[in-house]
Amino acid sequence: MKYVACYCRVSTDEQAKFGFSIQAQKDALEKYCKENNYKYEFYIDEGISASSMKRPALKDMLSRVNVYDIILFTKLDRLSRNVLDANNINKMLIDNNCTMKAIDEDDIDTSTADGTFIFNLKVSLAQREIGKTSERIKFVFQNKRNKGEITSGTKKYGYDIVDKHYIVNIEQQENIIKFYEYFIAVGADTKLSFEYFKEHFPFKSYDAYKKMLTETSYIGKYKLYKKEEYIYNYIPALMTDELFYLVQDLLSKRRKITKNNKEAPVSLFDGILKCAECEGAMSRRICYTKYGTYVSYRCWKAEKLSKEIGKEYRCSNRHSIFESKIERYLIENIKQEAEKHISETKVLKTKNKETLIDNSKEIKRKLEKLKDLYISDLIDKEMYEKDYKKYNNQLQELEIKKSDYKNNTSKDFSRLEKIFNSNFNDLYSSLSQIEKRRFWISIIDKIYYNDKKIEKIIFK
């Protein structure tokens, strides 16, 4: 008596559109097995497409394929619509002296040469149809997007759908902007900002919290599903780029929630303190004692051993530093560090400006020389046009850089100068811990530490 595996599958769409059912497949396969005196058992995947091998029942069946003589299914498209997957399955069956047969398709029987040929042909045709359908869907979606029409019925928070187009929901827009502003106000504190989120966005999860803070649609950049592709002029922006990118910067520096149940202190430099040796993050460590709570930092790579236990540390900067020491250093030296930064930035910008001007003049000279060569008939028209295009493109790129430079040179240092020309120590001591953190991360991008000292400060 032959021992066979009966495989049944139906996708959600097929069941909804065409009324396909698992029970109908089971009845047909069971009848066939009884008529042929086969011993059988079923493997069933419900609500899963045949274009993927990520099917639990199929994987289970193939893991035991060595015990079966035949794999039975009603039609080939129940098993696979992918040429590579289908042939991999067939090879696995051949290696285990097993064949496959579609009981409703007489020509699908890999126990014969003709059956194997028809098997390959039909799988190829099925995959072609999937590809053509995908192309048609992509064309329809692209056409809709070109007209600004939505391609799904899913409503994105912050927007309404009117006449198949996204429009801003004013009430939800205000709620999102206030959330972003609160996130900035608490210095990107995860615990506080998430508590605010839960209060103002009921029934939404932590995943929704993270997604809302990085939703590029809010500045008019619509991200395609599961792709690193963005389309513009499709969804209206509901906040400024400045607000959005300020939050993105703070996200990389936000304070983490501790794993224990104790209330973690607001750490001032979490996210901006870096190891000067390996440039890795300095991880926060909290020590709770009867005398108080202390925050220190240590290079996380120094804490993590290499893959082989007992081997050398991944970073030799194994010194810890107390947060109070960093704070004291900054209070005592921040004015000099800021003045140094302002001076160096101005000198660098002057040098960059001179370089851009010199490069621009050089390219203009090359264009004049090229023109002379062409007029003197020393180069042909084709060579002239080719080189002219090259130099002209270079000139345009420089003009763009000069324009960017002009816009960026307007960077205002007056805020820094005003802070440090005032009674800074008294003002700073009056701030709360959250306000102190917000102050430091608003003016400092990175602090590099090594060998028990602050090596470098990078201002924003």
C-alpha cells in the first residue's frame, strides 16, 4: 500500500473571489486515495499565497517527504506558481524517491517524462501570469499616484480621504504637532513622551508612537509600502521640515527607558556622548545607593567581549566617567569651546568660499579656451559639444554649492554668544534636569571622551 501526503491550500483572496475552499479539496483528495487504496494524511495551508514558500504545512510536509511515495494535490497552482520553488520541490521529491500528482490534471504526474515536461511548462505559465498581473497592478497604482489618488483604503492618522485624495485633518494635525513639540520640550525623553502619547492618542501602541515620530508623510514624503522609495506631490505636508528633522535628530539622542521598575533619572548626555577611540556610543549606567542615584557612562563596545568568550575587548577605552564630571567640565569650559567653534567655523567657511570662487574661475577659463579651440578649427563640433557639456555641468554644480554655501553662512551664532555673555552659571543652575538636558542637546551634537578626559566637542 502506498503512503501519500495530500496537500491543500487556498489564499484569502481566492476564497473570497472564487469560492475556493479547503473542504472541497479535502473531499476530492480523500475520494481519490480511497479509490486507489492509498494510506494518506493531510497538510493544509489556509489563507496563504502559492507564490511564497513560507507556508507552515508545506514546510512540515517536505521535512517528512522521505516517508511518502506520492505528494497529491488537486491542481498544480495549489502547490506552487513559482518556477524555482516548484523545481526545488520536485528535486527534493526525486532525491527521496517520491513523485507528485495533480488529481484534477491528468498531465501533471512527475512519475513520467511527459508529466515532468508538462509540470515545468504549466509552472512557467503560472509564474508568467503572476508577473503580468503584478505589472498591471503596478501600472494602475502608478497611474493613480500620478493623479494624486490613493491606492488603498487605509486612513493615515493626520489625514482624511476625500474624492480619493488625501487632505489634512486639522484637528489631528494640531494633535501631532503638539506631540512633536512636547517630544522636543522634554528633551526626547522616551518615558515622558510615551506617557503623553498614550494620553493624547488613546488605544495606540508603542509601535504607533515610534512610527508617528518618523512618519515622512508629515512633510509630504510618501513612503511606498515595504520599499525605500518616496514619492512627492502626492500627500500634503502637515508640518515644517524644520520641526520634523529636529525630532529626527533628537530621536538618535533620546534617553532610554530602564529595564527595572525604578524611576530612571533624566540623564543629560545620553545619546551625544561618544567614545573617542572607536566612535561608538557611551552607554548610560545607573547606580542606586542609599546616598543617592548616580549616572555614569562607558563605551558599550568596551563592555562587550569579542565573540569568543575570554578574548580581548572590542574597544580598549574601558574607563567610565560620571555625568557630574562631564557637566562640571562643560560649565567651566563651554564658553571657550563655543568661541573656538565659532572662530574655526568662520575661518573654514571663508576658505570654502575662496575655493569655490577659484574653482568657478578655472572652469570659466576652460570654457573660454574650449571656445577658442573650436573657432580655430583645432577640435571638431562633436568634441566641442562633449567638453562644453562637461564643463558647463561642473559650473552648474559649483553654482549650486555656492548658493547652498550662501544660505548656510547665515548660520546665527548670536544665541550661543548671548548665552555665554550672560550670567551663564546662575541661569544654568536655575534649570530643571529636563531643561538642562534640552539645553545641552540643542547646542551640542557630539562629545568625545577617552583616557579619562573630554577630547572634543562638536557643536550643532
